[in-house]
Amino acid sequence: MKIDWNNTGAAVWRARQDFLRPVKSLDPVSLDSLIGIDEQKLQLIRNTERFLSGQPVNNALLWGARGTGKSSLIKAILNEYKDQNLRLIEVFKNDLQNLPDIVDDIRELDYRFIIYCDDFSFDEGDTTYIVLKTVLDGSIEAPPENVVLYATSNRRHLMPEFMKENLDSGVVEGELHYADAIEEKVSLSDRFGLWLSFYQPDQDGYLAIIDSYFADYQGDRTWLHEEAIRFAMRRASRSGRTAKQFFNAWSASK
């Protein structure tokens, strides 16, 4: 099935059917709606604008705590720039073996494509990342200029790290030499020239996100904040995702 990219902003790879499925309804999240990640927004905007203008660009790894806006930022970037020929293709980690074929199909098109991989990490012994290295760095054929990879992960180096691997490292003639296992893991994350770190906000930052969701609230805001804090404590998570869940729960009760 051929995608009509003139009228399609994003598509999802469906490996079982072996085709790209057009996304009919994009998540409407906007850059302005994302609170507390201004520096991350600025850096990804700059990177994306360079990409759109044909300048050298970095693949981006957005890593950090869950629910802190990593995926939402990438979706907001698409919404902001889709009218400037930016397109997005989501590929799940288990389907990475199909990535070279997907890239072959789009490398000659007059659009700029973000390949988007969410919750991007690999288990011990998983070798599917080898395909990713080929796409990022190229093989005999150079990587396409109209494709960039934006990935999110809870792990900075994308793979589990163990104490034993650090113990196998050592100092040789005054220089730190990492164990082979660490070198292999770092070599993958090093393919991403832009690292953006995301952390759970402090209480004031969390309440600022709450206030952005409740901009039209006319009741007792002190009470609202207390309820929002209790909601976060029950989930042991103070994040943008938690704030949205609180808003959804509050709205459903009305």
C-alpha cells in the first residue's frame, strides 16, 4: 500500500501485514502545552529546523524518567512542522529488522522523515540493534539525508548495565579503558549526537503542569493542589503524565 504523503503526516509500520498504515488522527499535542521542558524543546526544535533546511543534523535520544514528556515532545514537533514537509514513521523495537526496507522506500521522496521509536531499549543478548547501527551510520551506501531517528528510552545507554561490567574496566597507563561489554553498549547510544535528559519535576513544577490543565478552574486552587499532590503520592510519580491522569480523573467525576 502506497502512502499519499501529501495528505498523511504520519504512518505506523505494521510488520505482520508488511505495510505502512497511515495515521488518520494525530495526537494534537502542541509545543506550547508542554510545561517544564523548555531547554529540551529548544534543542529539539533547533535540530529539527536544521534537518528541514538540509543542514547537518543529529539523531536524537530522549531519555529519562517515565511520563516526563519525551514522546509528547516528538509528537508536538511533528504537529509544529508537518506543513513544512516533515513526516513521521513510527517503528516498534521488535520490527527494527524492517527498518532498512522502510528507509529504502522513502530515501528518494521530497519529504523529511523522522523515524520514531518509543520506549527504545534492548535486553541482554538482544542483537536487533545491529540493524539500527547500519541505518544510523550507513553501510556501503551512505545514510539518507532525508531521514533522522528520534528515539525515547528510560535508559541512557539503551541496554541494561551491570556492576560486573564496571569491575572488568581498568586503568592502563593513566587512561580509563572500559570493558568490552560496556564499549558495545555505549557504541549504540553514541550514534545519537543529541542526548536530551528528562527528569521528574519538583513539586512546584508538577503543580505548574496541573495549573496548565486547569487554566479555567474557578474553585479553590489550594484544595486542587492538595488533591493533585495526593494523587501523585498514590502513584509514586510526579510527572506530566500523572498531571494529565489527575485531570482526566477529575473531569470524569464531574
